[in-house]
Amino acid sequence: MVVMMLFSSACHSEKPAFGKSALDLRDELRAMIDVYSTALAQPMSKGDKEQVGAALEKLHAPGEKKPLIENYSITVLDNHGATVAATAQRGLPPLQNYGNYQAVSLVAHKLKTVTSSLYLQGGNKVLIVCSPILHRNRLAGILIIGIDDDQLHQAGVSDNEFMSFTFPPKPDAGS
């Protein structure tokens, strides 16, 4: 009986029960992914860096509704992981190639949204959501939303909750 209980508990992955703040952040991130991906799909498919930069600047402008996290960093990558545009305030260093990062590679090959974390040179931890930007069912680029670990905790969300977020695929933004 004891062996069966140990085996049973070892077979279940331990996902945290999400608190209200975590659920709100997950929903906010899902909305951001949808809005940014839709706006960036066309200019990314054309390789128009100026249009991508202008769209990113407009999207990243402060809105009427106060977000759960004050300073998201947004980075837009091409299909190979090279930075096309960024609005990093306290997040990922801009103008860098992220093609060798496992999360970016996974998004590029599997076309699914993933969460990950990384450490910046100064030692700060950044939690990221990487999501494909699709145009006509083809990868046009990759969207990275970065959140400073301290800000995540101030919002009442743990690293475990963040890393357990899942984002089911949405319809292609550019079709």
C-alpha cells in the first residue's frame, strides 16, 4: 500500500494552485500576446524593421488600465533569434541574438508559447514568455515578454506559478 502511494504521488506533476494574482497575470500576458502578435505579424512577415519598431513603440505606450507589472520588457526576434526591436527597460538587453536559447529554439520549432527564466549579466533574474508571431500559418518572428523577478514577486506571483503558466495556441494573427 505504501509503495503504491509513493508511486502514485511520483506520477503526478506538482503544479501550484494559482492564486488570484497569478491568474490575473496569466490573463494579462495572454491578452498582450494576442495584441502584440496581431499587430506585429504583417510587418514581421515583410521584414520591415521600421514598421515593427513603430508598432512596438505604440503598443508599449502607457495605457489607461494599470498593468499588474509596471515594466514589462518586450523583445521581437526574427525567425533565427536575432533582435528586430526591443523596449527593454529592466529586462533583456536589446540588440542581441537569442537564437541559441532553448526557449527561443522551442518556439521556433514547435510554434508554441513557453515560459522560461534567464539571468542577466548583473545577476538579475528575468522570467520570460516566448511566443510565436504567425502570419498565414508561418513563423514570422518571436515575441518575448520579460518580467523582472522582483516585480513578479511584488505583484504577488511566485516563480513556480509563472513557470507553470500555459498558453494554448490562438488562431493565426495574419490569416
